Amino acid sequence: MVLFGRKLLPEREALSSIISEIDRKEFLTEARISRGSRIVGKTIKDSKIKEIQNARLIDVLRGKNSIFHRTSELIFEPGDRIILSCKPEGIVEANEIEGLDLFNPEGMGIEHISSNQSIMVEAVVRPSSSMLHKTLQEVNFRSRFNLAILAIHRKGKNIYKQREEIRLQSSDTLLILGTQNSINELRNEDELILLDKPVVSLENRKNKAPLVIAVLFSVVALASFGILPISAAAISGVALLLVTKCIKPTEAYRSVEWNILILIYGMLALGVTLKKTEASTMIASFVKQISIHAFEPDFRIIGVLILIYFVTSFLTEVLSNNATIVIMAPISLEIAQQLEMGSTDARAYVLTACIAASASFLTPIGYQTNTFVYSVGGYRFSDFMKVGLVFNLVYFVGTVLLVSWYWGWI
């Protein structure tokens, strides 16, 4: 697949071609030196601007004129505008310099937003957006969405203009600052495509990293040595992180994938129901009757193994792998009992079902990763059929042969 897989797929423009990796991308943004700033009266070398690790000083504007060519004799004055080319982390570092007004309230109508309440996210201008070919002032973005656009990145190009003069184009990437509520409201609009996760939080918690690592290893150690059950160890670890303010309760709550939990517990209930109502017994009896008529006695055990794989593989393409195995595990065990197999041989059927449930390559809806790649990569349903069918066949043949060989059936 490494050699020939790409030839099976046509070239299409994907969202990933618009949004490159953050650590390879630089944004152009502007900062204004306010009156009373400690930077006033200092040279570039003496100020803290050169100490920003994730940013490069591009230009210094005084009025409408660039004075960056006089670097050696340049002394900052109130109102000077600094043009920075930086990564998102660099904008956070620049914001921490006292007297450096990153948001330019006079030119942009943007007020300061508390860094303890705000996050930064990336967003891409949609091809159908009403913002196309308009400047930020014409869009009136701040008043409309209660958010600030800190920087603009245009498909690998550094734009040497003042930010407010740039006319937005389709696929421009914007670095946006605002509260979580305002960003959530922006998601409901059809103007921009927002990434699902914040790029970087403006609240610096790097000093908490050693504690987080220690808690992680402690949870693993407590569970591994049997000192505490894994659930108790994990809950204790989360409680400690909350008490020490490594994470906020609202952040912890948002990180839980509730839809997946509901699906898993719902399927667990369905699995118990199959057992209690003897529905799994009925299904197993039906499979047994099929195997009697379809397979010779010497090939019956392997034939049922193949049947279990195909049924599980079909279900996992339309359900999640967790939901599929919850359904198929009791059915596989019941089939083994119907065929009067021992408990050891019954494990072969359950193992086959587990492998088949995890081999979801044929559709974009069978697994979360498939769905993400499907939308971001610009693929079509047929693309998964072309490539996924090959993977499914390889997994099928390999699983049946290895399981049959290990249990001595071939």
C-alpha cells in the first residue's frame, strides 16, 4: 500500500492542503507600543522583543514609514508599530511583554480580552463566506462576533502589509482570540471553518507539566501493582489535577467524549439483553444450521470462523468497533457452545471477532479516525472502498490462517 496505495486515489484539494502543520506556519501580526511602556526609549537589542523565541521582527513602522532599516540607531517611541512574523506561541509570548499592545484597539476597534479567560483557535475562510474580498474593518469582525483576529496566514505566503488593509481570500487562515462562548457561537456561522481544538491556551501552565507526568505514572503504577483498581487510581489522579489547577473542571468536562460513552454503555446493555433473552442462543442455532448444510464436517469449524469474521466485519463498517464486539462476543461464545467446542477453542471465535471488529477500512463511518480523514482529506466514499477492500482482504486471510494454525485446525 505504501508503493501503490496513492495511485488508487485521485488528486483532490483537501483541507489539509489549506491548513498546514502549526509548527511549520507563521502568522503576520502587529503590535503597538503604548505610552508608559518600558520599551519606550530602548533599542531593539535592549528590549525584550528579541527574546521572543517563536517570533521574528519583520518591520517597525513610525506613522506610515518603515524605520526598520535603521536598526542600529532605532529607539522605540510611543505609537511605533511592530510587525511580527510568529507562531501562535510567539503571539502569547509577545502578549506577555508589558506595554506591547498586541491588539491595536485604535485601528481595529479591538479591546483587550483577559488572557485567563481566552483561547486562540485557527479558522479557515470558506469559499462561500461573505467576508471574501473585504478588509477586517469592512467585515467589522470584532463587533459582530466579539472576537479578535490576531494574525493572517495566506497559504505559505508572508504578507507584508498592515493587517487591517488585507482583503480576505478563500482559504486564508485566521488566528482568532476570544472566549470559549464566543468561539462556540462562531462555529454555528457559515463564514469560517474552525479547527475542533484550541491551538494554544493563553494561560501558561508549563510549570504544571512535571506534576501531570508524575500523576500519570502514579496512576499506571498503582493499577499495575494491584494497589488500587484502575478506575479508582484514574479518578484519584484526575481529582489531584483538578485540586492543583492543572486543568479546570470545565476543560475536563469538555474533553469527555460523551457520545462515545453513551454508545458503549448502550451496546453493553444490548449485549446483556441478547444473553438474558436468549437471542444470542437463537442466532447461534441459526448459524449452526447454516454450517451443517454449507460446510463439510472436517471444514465446519473453520467455515464458522470465516462466517463470524464476515458478519463482524460487516457490522464494524456501520457501527463502532466497541459496539460491534459487544454484540458479537456473546454470539461467538454461544456458537462455540452449540458446536460443542471447549472453552479454549471458543476463545478462537472471540479473538477472530475482536480482530474483525478492529479492521474497519471499507467505509468512512466505521471508525472515528476514518471519519476525520474523510472530511479533512477531501476523500469520497468510493476512495475507502478502493483502498479499504485490499486491507480487509489481507486482514481476513491473515486472521483465518493464523487462528486456524494456532489452534491446530490446519
